[in-house]
Amino acid sequence: MSGSNADVQQGLTGDLVTSRGLRPDTVHAVYAGMGGMCSVSEVERYLLGTDGLPQLQRDLVSHAVNDLIGSDRTAAGTRAPYSDSSVAVAAGYAHSPSDGDVLAGRSPRDPGDDAREPDERELLRLMSLDVSDLLASRTPASVERLPRMAREYFGSAIAAFTVIAENRQITLAADGAATGDVPRELSFCSETIRFDRTLVIPDTLRDPLFSDNPYVLGEPHIRFYAGHPVTGPGGHRIGALCIIDDEPRCFTQEDETKLRTLAALVQLEISAPRRAG
């Protein structure tokens, strides 16, 4: 996001906070709970328009504001903007003309992408995974903490951030039982990335697609799965944040919203510029 687009994001977010009567310290409390690293005074100065913030911190402030005002996820003009529409999509929001990539003249992910021929779609997806650099570099600690947050919140046996390569699922960060690479044909997350929505399997033994999966019948005895897709450059779904349990369980709409929010935090982290070294 260029300096001018960052200014637009800052100005619109500050205006929204003022118009909705939100207090900066209230915004900061939600922002900090999402992993924000700036102080109350830094967030307040940002909302007042006197000081800027790095891209990741701006997006976390936007996400906190949207969470507080209960933004309509299907409407484009009723929320704080993000630096990139792929972050908005990961959070479950519609594209907005105020998102940074749209302001910069770059098109958001083609809504007809799912209508492409499967081979073309898969090629573009694998190119997106490659460009993301996630497989060529060490997973940042800021990403590694998010499965831990998910596992603690949901009380699940395992939580993980995985990506789907051509023939296998690769775990980049996990909390709980150790999880290595998984053949793609056996991967739950490979099914998750097929669609732009949360995949929930309350009881795997009752699911015709996974009831005979060796990871259900054997270790780690997956009986419950919920995952939300994470996108790479170009908006292609390259992986998922998921939680796994060894007992069937219910998953409420509130639970889905929380998982989607945590997946959006993964999206924010992997979309942020990497520091050299």
C-alpha cells in the first residue's frame, strides 16, 4: 500500500471510530488481544491522524474496529479498510473500494477464479504458494503463536496452520500433537481450500468423505475438524488454519466467526512485508 493509500486507510478508520463513538483505549484493547504490538498512545495518535503505523499494525487496528462495530461482512462500504482485499476476504468481508490494492489499481481476486478449469486453477494456486515464500523461509514466530491461540481458545487437541503443495499437506505451525507432512489425498485441509468458507466436520465417522481416512481410524484419531482457508498472492487459497479434536463436538456460528478471525490474523502476518535477515 503506497503512502497515499495508507493515508486513506488511516483517515477512513479514524473517521469511522469517531462517527461510532469508539474510544481509542477500547480499540487498543481489542487490537492488543489480536496480537497488536503498539501502545495505547501510538494507536490513539494513529486514529487522530497525527502518526502512522506499519502495514500489519494498521490492518490489525482496522480489524479491531470492524470487530467492535460489528461490520456487515457482505457490504463493501460499512467497514474500516484493509491494506489488501485478500486480508479482507480472509476475515470474511466483501471487497471494498477503499482497500489498498483496489485504490492502487490492482484488481482483487477474480470472483470467477473458481470457475476456471481445474488444471489452470491449480497451477495458479501453486504459483501463489511459491511466490508467498512460505516454503523457502522459516515460519515467523508471529505466525507460530496463532495455532497456539486457536488451541487455547477452542480447547482442541491440535491446532495448525498448513499449506497444500502439489502432492502433500505441509504443516508450517502447530500446537498440540506433532504433525508432519500428510499425503494430499488424505488431507482435510486440501478439502478446505476448495471453497471460500469454513469447513466443519462435527463427527468424521459420520462423514462419507473422511470416515475411512487412516488419520481418523488411526493416530491422531481425528473425530472433529474445522478449518478456514488462507490465501496467497493473487487471492488463491494456499492453506488453512484448522483445529482438530479426538472427540466429536458442536461448532457454533460464534465459533466459526472466531476461527475466521484467527485465520485473518494468519493472513495479516503472511501478507506483511518480511524484514531482511
